[in-house]
Amino acid sequence: MTEIKHHAYLFDATRCIDCRACMVACSVENNIAMDKTRIWVAGIGIKGEYPNLERGSMVYHCMHCEHPDCMSACPVGAYTKAEDGPVIYNPEVCIGCRYCMNACPFGVPHFDYDKGIIDGAFIDKCTFCPQRIYNGQEPACVQTCPTDALEYGERDELIVKARARIAAHPDRYIDHIYGEFENGGTSYLILSHIPFNELGLPDLPAEPISEVSEKVMEMTIPFALSWGAVLSGVAAGVHLYNKNKEEKTAAEENTEATK
Amino acid sequence: MTQTISRRDFLKLGATSAGVLALGQMLPPKVAQAARDAGHLNAAGDGYITSMCEMCVWRCGLVAKIQDGRVVKLDGNPEHPHSRGKLCPRGQSGLMNTYDPDRVLTPLIRVGKRGEGLFRKASWDEALDMVAVNMLKIKEQYGPEAMIFSSTHNLSQVQFENLLYAFGSPNYGTQRSLCFNAMITAFLLTYGVEEPSRNYDNVEFILMVGRNMMEAISTSETGELARAIDRGAKLVYLDPRYTKTASKADEWIPIRPGTDAAFLLAMINVIVMNELADCDFVKQYVIGCDGIRDEMSRYTPEWAEKITGVPAADIDRIAREYAAAEHNALAHPGWRTSNFINSFQTERAIATLNALSGNVLTPGGCLSTEVAAEGAGLGAPSQPPYPRVSALRLDGAPWKYPLVPLKLGVFQELRNAVLTGDPYQAHGWFISRQNPIQSLPDRSKTLEAFGKMDFIATVDIIMNDTAWYSDVVLPEASYLERYDPLLPVGNKAFIRQPVVEPQGEAKSALWIYKQLGERLGLGDFFQYEDEEDYIRQQLEPLGVSLEEVKEKGYAEMPESEHDGEITFNTPSGKIEVYSETLKNAGFSPWPTWEEPPFPTADEFYLLTGKVAQHTQFGTQNNQLLHKYSDEPRLWMNAKIAAKLGIEDGDWVEITSPVGKAHSLLLATEAIRPDCVYLTPGYGHISKGLKTAFGVGASDSALHVTYTDPISGGQALSQTFVTVKKA
């Protein structure tokens, strides 16, 4: 197997039959507790009125964003973005503040209430199956997919593949690869026949949310300093005014007293 | 984002099952040593072992990952043509069958009343002696025919049959009449082959009649269909329900249940009346070419419209599109095809459509009747001839049902004969890996039939409903813990081998049947030392060692020679669209229209079907599948539900002529207004199934027994029910 420079997934909703083999495979591969999962099904279910019906479903797990919001929100650096794609969570560092859960636009990180604070692993999410991908295997969810709705490979190549698929069947697909640019790009790319927002995917600008917030955050100190300067100025002004006023009053009182 | 599987569903299982994957035991020396010798496991006992899945009858190849003596993951074997590296959700969850906390791990002998669930542990010797003594007692008192044997579609079936034939009973209960009798009988009569294989490489037009391939998953074939659709092949799908297959079809036709044959006969009408068929092929290979126009002229699309509710213009167009695709058209034979008493005619019409397209035996054609003889080229232990059986079969094959192949049988009629005692009374039942209490129609009758038995013994890995009502339960090793006879697929014979040592005292079926055979005085019929010896004898003609097969996962077999001549295994050697055999048995020699019964205005068709996460009645207790499947419900058209004042999520009472059941309702647009559909496989009554007990409702409690006189198939969609808010 050639070495992959940027690991990524491609999910094709037109191929997904909602069989959940990926979900079971992930649970077993990663020994997930029976009341948890790292993969979810979303979508429209069945839409329309009998007999004019449409069905659309999507499976998703961590999108492995190029600019992960979880990472930028994490105050202790428990998240890292690997150069070759995966967003990695480090339970050793995590303090369980759950900022990442609020930050993720896809609602992926889940808090592990069972393990809680005692075991130290607070957050559960897809790991990209490092035990498999660095040993010549596909991630568990991908390998087992009976209809090849999930594929895995080099991100650039998957984008080319997805474009070719849209070009070959323009009637079948929405002319867009979700995740190519959304939120600055993700490593979980999605093709669909129904609008992405109906699959439950948020409309996200190409500029990563994390960069917007980081720009804002970068302004914090200068802003705080300048605001401090302004306030100090005001305080000094008030002080001066009051002092002048007091002096004036005292002078007036003196004047009156001398009358 | 919406989560269609809620957190609450997961929590139902909770912490009790969280540690279940850790319940496996350390690998004892035997399996581990063999696996180390074969190079599968390292010194620490970790590694990969190749074997075969048994979560359904498709039997994918698998690669089991072993760590610390436990199976920790199953992947599809890329070298196996049925899996090609993939497994469906059932295959992925297979290790939870092995690590099911409800496994039966020692032989059990009943101490309470039948169905009370009180058993005591017993040794193998005691349990086997008890089974043998009771079987011999019945044999002496009433003759061997008073013992019923039933088992379905597993790799050890050949030795189960061996036990049955050696014992001398004609009463063999397979569950095939509850499944595919209509398809098999029709294709045997038309093509001389049980089930033609499908080839999607060049397919352009696929017609599927209720074959819900995207939920009734056969891993490789489901993938092939998905790729064909992806490539642009057209799929026309007939089903009263908007299944996941319907959602992938170019055209979904919610046809009136029971009228598929009318739709198909009208397609044949359009093709033959307009001379759209592959004439050269048809003239050369098909019997019935001459009379077919006269015979089919009455089945016009306009005639079919009135019966099926499908516009005549659509039938005409679909027939023309089908014909235009020529031998790249495929009318899929289907699988569980026993729906109505006319399902045999539906299958005959499908067989005819394929004959007209000339897709059979055309290179790259979509249907192939070339089937390697089962087990050809493999050796077998030698054995004496079987005793002659003179008693009639209780199920009526062939004396009541002349065209039903004996190895299929008519299971529901076997049960009925137990109740009537006609033509004689059965007294004992030996059941292996089968659950007739849940599978047979009219469950109360089945329980009554069980009540008539002097003795019942069941072989299974868990306490299924039938085991719960048995006198002795013999614990079988799971498919990851045992050997089974080799399975030939193409020119390879694949092995199922233990990847972990059996838990508790569980044993393989090969071992159990041999032990029982010896106790019944039939030891000569079981001339193998153990499972490995059995497989060595199978491999002998190939000159391949067991060790090599264990390592590779399969043995190469010599290619079967083909002389290029096209013949069919029918009396005429041709495809028999016109069948003398049918005529001689007193049935229509042509595919024909037989009107099924229709429900009254306040009744619904009760439909059954499949979900991707379960196989029949055997997997509901698998905790992983339980976790990832939807809650079982009764589907009803949303507008009808509103009219009846029932809301989505309400409890409803379903009443049929033979029983009642309660279910949660799913009000949905995805079903015809005159139908309801019950999620199959649920409603278990064994309290020994702690995950599945009390979940969902059983359609077996509702189904009326209707038998197709030609194929012997049970008409599973012919039961009409009323539904009210509970």
C-alpha cells in the first residue's frame, strides 16, 4: 500500500443502505461500551407522501476537520491535528471541561459520564483507527461497508473520485462535495442526492470557525490593554474632575465663610 | 444533527453488558497450539485465523482477530467470493453470539413442566444417554417414523441427515417451506436447477419482485447490485412497502400483495405478442415456444391493471424496457418467496421472463444454471446403506404434494399431522439449530403439537424458544468455536475452523451427531474419529493436508469440465416454460393466474420481511445487533392510522383468525394503505433469552397456515388482520 499523506474518508449517501455494519464494526474494533457509539445515523428518514417517497440517510463520525474547532476551544491542548489527517484526542491531558463539545459544529465529541473524572477519559470520539490505518488496513467502518458507501484513501484522490462521480451522474448528485471547503475543509467528505442540510449537516463558511474565533481571540490582549488604558483615562479624568470640584467647593466655602 | 438511534436505546442495555467482550476465556492449548503451528498466532497467542461466518446462510469468509485468547474482531475475508473483504452488520456482530451471556454451556435436562424453564445441569453422558434411550423407546414402540428430525440449512446438515436416514425416519422438517419452496420448485421444474446464480457484471435492467436485497443482505450480491445501480443499471422493484431497496430503485411499484404473477404474466404477454423475445435462443432452448402466444394472449396489461392496481401503460413500458435489454435483463428469482398460495406461479413467470430474455448461459448473461454438484470432488467417510423406509412422510411429500422436493418438504403440514395423528401419530422430535416455535405459522398450534410429544431434544447455542420447551438441551459450540464440513464455493472448498476453544462444555454438531449415532447403535454410519478426521477424509481425493487448509482457509478443487453443450436438467433437456411434469401432476403446464384471497375493507394484509440487522429468529438476543437495530414495530400507513385514531408510538392490538399480538405502531407513509408490516423475528417467549424476551411481537402467533399445493410453500402474507388501539 502506498503511503497516504492525508488520510480521509469519502461517504456517498446514494450508496448507503443504512445497514449499520459500520456502526457494529466500529463498536467491536474499538471495544465501545454497549451504551455508546462513535458513529451515528442522520438524515431525512422517509420523506414525502405515499407513494411519492424519498429516503436519505448518512452515517457520520468525527469529521477530522482541517482546522478543528475542538482543538482551538480546548484550553489544555488535549486535541491535536496530525499532519496526515486525523484529529487526535489525548485523554491524559483532558480536564473534562467539555468546551470541545460546544465548539464542534457537528456535535461529535461525547462526554463519557461512566468513566467520568475517575478514569480520566472524558471524551469519546472516532480515532481514525490508527491501529488499522498504520498497519495496512482500512478503518473498521470503511472496510466492512457492503455497498462501498464509505471509502478511505488520500484526500486529494478522494476529491477527484467524488468529482468524477458527480460528472458521470449529474442527475443523481448535488453538485457539491461537502467537506472539501466547509469549515476550512474536513477529512470526512460527503456526496449526497438530498440537500446537505437535510442530512443534518450545518451550512458552514469556507473560512474555518476556529480561525474566526482565533482572530478574535488574538485581539483579546490588545483589546484588553487598550480598554484598560481608556478606563484608566476615564478614571483619571473623573478623579481630576472631582478633585477640582472639591477644591472649588472648598474655596467657595472659604469665600462664604469670610463674607 | 438528528440521531435515529437514541442514547436511551443504548442505555437499555447499560452497564451489565459493557464488559461482555471481556467474558471470553483464555485460549486453552488445543486451538492455540494448532493456530501457532499454522503460523496464525504468535507466541503470545495473538494473530488472525481464517474461517467462515454463520450469521446467515450466505456464509461469508471471515478473518478473526485473536487477542489474549479471545476473538476481538471479525473482518471479511478478501479471498472468499461471498464476502470479498466485507461483512454485514450481522457478520460484524458474530462474536457476540459466541460471547452471549445467555449461552447454554452444559447439557440441560428439564425438571419442571415443559415451558416452565426449569432445568438441571447434566453431563454429556447422561444427556446423550437420555436422548438415545428415549429415541430407541419410541422406535421400538411406534417405529422409527414416529421420530421427527428437524434442522435447517447449516454446514453440518449432511451429518444430521445421515443420523435421520440411518435412524430410518422419513420425517424431516426443514424450514424451507416457510422460505423458498416456491422459487426452488419453480426453477427446478423450468430449468432443472434449484437456484440459478446471478451475474451483475453486464446487467442493464433488473426486475426484483419483493427481493429486498438492501435489507436481506447477501454481502457479495448486495454489493454487486449496489455497484450495478451505481453504474446506471435500471432497477424496477415490486413491493407493497417502501423498503431500503425501494429507495435505491429507479422505479418502486407498490403492487397489491398477491398479484405479482398478474403483473409478470402481462409482461410476458407484451413480450410474446409483440415478438420482442430473443427468438433464436427461445426456439433452440425453450419448450413452449409454439403455444405461448395463445396461452398468454389473455393476460393483457389492461387485464393486469385491474388486478394489480398498476397502470397498463407502465406494465407495457416496463416489459418493453426489459425486452430491449435482451440478455442483459435479469428477473431476479428472489429468495423467501412463499407469500401467497399462487407464489409458485409468480416464480414460474419469473423463470419464463428470464427464458425469454435469453440471459441464461449467454457468456456474461445475468443468470447461470451452471451449478457445481454439492461436495463433488470431496471425499466422505464410508458407511453402510441406509435402511429402507416404507412409512409415509407426515408432511405429505410426495403423496399429497407430488412436486415438492423431498429435501424441502412441507414443514407446516408436518406440524399439522402431529396434531391430527393422521396418517399416524408422531411421538418424538429431535431438533438441531432450529426454532419451529417461532418460525412455523400459528404458534399456538405448534405449542399444542409440542404438547403431544413424548420426548423433545434440541441442539442449540442459546436457550431459544424451542429449547425452552424441550426435555433435553444439548449445547452446541458456536461457529467460532467449532469445525463444520468443508463448503465448496466455485473451485475452492472453504473451511470453518475453531478460532477459539469452545466455552463451557459446548461441542460441535459433528461430535454430537456421532455420539448420539453410536448410542443409537448406528456407529457404522459415523466413521470418523473426530471433526479433524472428518475433514481429512473430505480432503483425501484432493491430496491436500488439513494443516494447509487451516492455514489458507480453503483447498483448491479441480475445475469441473464443461463440454460447451447447453443442456438443462429437465425431462426434455430444455427450459420448460411448458411443463409436462406439471400437467401430469394435474396442474397447469403453463405459468398461469390463480386468484388469491383479498382482505375485506376493515382488514389488512399482514406482511413480513427482513431487517438488515437480524436473521430470522436466531439473532435477536445478540446484544450488538439489539443495540444497532430499530425498535420492532407494526408499520401502518399514516393516513389510515389517523383515520383509526391511532398515533405513532401507540400500542395496538393485532387480531388474526388464529391469534392476537400487541405491538408499538409506526405510522408511516412507506406502506400501502391496505397493508401492515410487523418487524420480523421478535416476540420471543423464552425467558432464557434475556435480551430478546418481551421485545416486539411475533407474527407466528398471527399467521394462518395456508399451503401452496404445488410447491408446498406456506403463504406467509395471506393472513389478514384487524388492528385497534390497545
